[in-house]
Amino acid sequence: MTTRVLTAHVPLALAEKVDEAADRLDRPRAWIVKQALTSWLDREERRHQMILEGLADIDAGRTVDHEAVKAWAASLGTANPKPIPS
């Protein structure tokens, strides 16, 4: 695998947490940073995909009326909660 060095300035407290995790897990700091960066990028990609899916739903008219959602939410915790609006 071809690699490339990235340099970043991080707050001292964060760098110390990376060092602590590396010591605790008996792994190099680079491994900790790579795992964290991979995890963050995966979450960001999923978040972006969900936004695109939501925008596509809006464009296709697949929405729920705001007042219906408010009425449903207000009914939660009551003796007769309303069904989830569709």
C-alpha cells in the first residue's frame, strides 16, 4: 500500500490523549490516528449520504406535514398517543 505523510497541528491535550491511547493499546501513534481518521471519514460519508437521500425525498415530495409531526409529538406520553404520521 502506498502511503503519504500528513501533518497536522493539534492541541496538546489531544496529542496527549493519542499518546495515552497508544500506550494503553500498545500501538503506534500513527495507528491510533489512522483509526480515528478512518472512523471519522466513514461517519462523515454516511452523514453526507443521508443528507443527499433526505434532499432527494424532498425533491420527490416525500415529506410529512410539520403540524402533523407536532401533533404526534405532543401526543407522546399521553393515554392516547397518535400513530406516527406518514
